Amino acid sequence: MADMRLHVKRFDELTVGELYEILKLRIDVFVVEQNCPYHEADDLDQAALHVFLEGEDGVQAYLRVMDRGVESEHVSIGRVIASKRGCGLGGRILQEGIAVAKERFDARAIYLEAQVYAEGFYETAGFRRISDPFDIDGIPHIKMLRAPDEA
């Protein structure tokens, strides 16, 4: 994990290879592994900053950051994913995403929609539940917000 390179790119800065790896990772987990057919390419990627960690084997962790008014009234983070679980990649990419949200969009509060089972993961990064569970494509989700004063 030490040899990971962090990339922060707008949609039109991604190489074809990077875009392919990002979409493949997202589809492998969010569509295939979770057996949830939905439109993974949702037309928000063009407005996002793509934050990813790349290692010898390609893209290892990813998320996207969107400015206010794209998905929420707040700067938002979404599509948080790591190729391997339980080794700290998810937490690392989430911290990088929070930093990007603050640096690039002057984010104070940061919004995300999390699968209910991952609530604890996001709580460790300062996010708090702000909604009752709701359904997205058959998977229970909650809205979460990271307040400006959270560490």
C-alpha cells in the first residue's frame, strides 16, 4: 500500500485506461457483486473530481467529489470503493476525498449517501446520519453529513 499514487482529475483529464479501470471497479462491486442492476454511468461523472489511488495493479481505491449543487446543496462524496477490503484502502481514500473536498471546493459540510451497513465506517471519518433509511435499487441507504467542525 505504501507505493500507492494519489490522483485527482476532472473527467476530461482521465485517460481512457483510467476511466475504464474506474468504471470496471465500480461495476464489479456495485452492480455485479451486490447483484444490483442499475445505471452506474449516471451522468454525474462529468461534473466530478475523480480521486483514486493507483498501485502496481492499477486503480486500487476510488471516490468522486462533487461541488455544491450537483448532487446536494453541500459538497458531496460518492462511489467510495476499494479493490481490497480490510486493509485500510477505504479509509485512506475517504480521508483523501475529504481533503480534496476542502481544498478544491472549500467544503465545510460534506454530504454522502451510504449503504446502511457502512454507517460505522463513515462515522469514523466524522459523518453523522441525517435521515431514516431509504431504498435505492433494493439496497437500504442513509443520508450522512460531515459537519465543518468534525475531525
